[in-house]
Amino acid sequence: MKRLILSVMLLVAAVGMASAQKFALIDMEYILKQIPSYQQANQQMESLSKQWQSQIEAKANEAKKLYEDYQKSANTLSATQKTSKEEAIVAKEKEAAELRKQYFGPEGELMKKRQELISPIQDAIYNAVKEIATQRGYDAVIDRASAQSMIFASPRIDISNEVLAKLGYSN
């Protein structure tokens, strides 16, 4: 009798655990590639990045030229002139470093532009995923693109196209 009760309890627990969680997948890379405004935002950020990088390189080249000029004339300069030129070189290098920080630092212009252009798109995707997951009763939605340890997942649980449809993009 004890065996029968134990067997029934194990069977009920196994059935309960099997139906306890419902998962879905999305492929964020695929979704983002289908959204034209994301592509435009990326192009705009890339263009700004190249522009800013060229400004930084120009400052670095100015410092390099000052250094080369200093090396050529170091023998003929007085100690005061040497110090002055060295300070000018350091100042140019510092300007280049400050520009790099201003544009590409953790709180730099590129990060701000990313927040401005890309965050609203990511928020819309998140809200669409959340709405679909709530409607269908999914306990978890996993991004296939960032799940490094995922070896295989059935395509039938991929809701990427539904997310795109919810956002108004058809594939």
C-alpha cells in the first residue's frame, strides 16, 4: 500500500513539474535585422563614431607632429623651451584622451546617442515580448542570440515572427 501511494505521489509530482513551466524563444538579432529604424540608427551611430574617431586621430596626429618637431630641435632648445614644448605635447595628448572619453567613454556622446536611438526600439521589442508571453502564459522567454549554452531548441517555440508582427513588421 505504501508503494502504491508513493508511486502515485511521484507520478503526480512528475506531471506537475512537467507542466510547471512554459518557455518560448526569440532571436533578437533576427528581430533587429527586420526593423528598418534599427538599421538606420546603427548607420547613424556608425557615421558619428567615424566622425568622432577622425577628430580624435587629428588631435593625436597634432601631438605626434609636435613631438617629432621637438625631437628634431631638442638639441638647439634651452631648458625653458624644452619644458614649454613638452608641456604643449602633453596638453595635446591630454586633449585627444579627453575627446576619446567625451565621445566613447561610459557616459560619452556615443552612449547617449545609443540611448536616444536604440533604447526605444529595444523597449518596444521588450513590451511586445512581454505582451505575447503574458497572453500565452509563458514563464520565460529566452533570447536565442545571447543564450550561449543553448545547443538546440525546437523552432516551434520561437516567437520571433510573432514579435515582429506585434510591432507592425511583417517578414
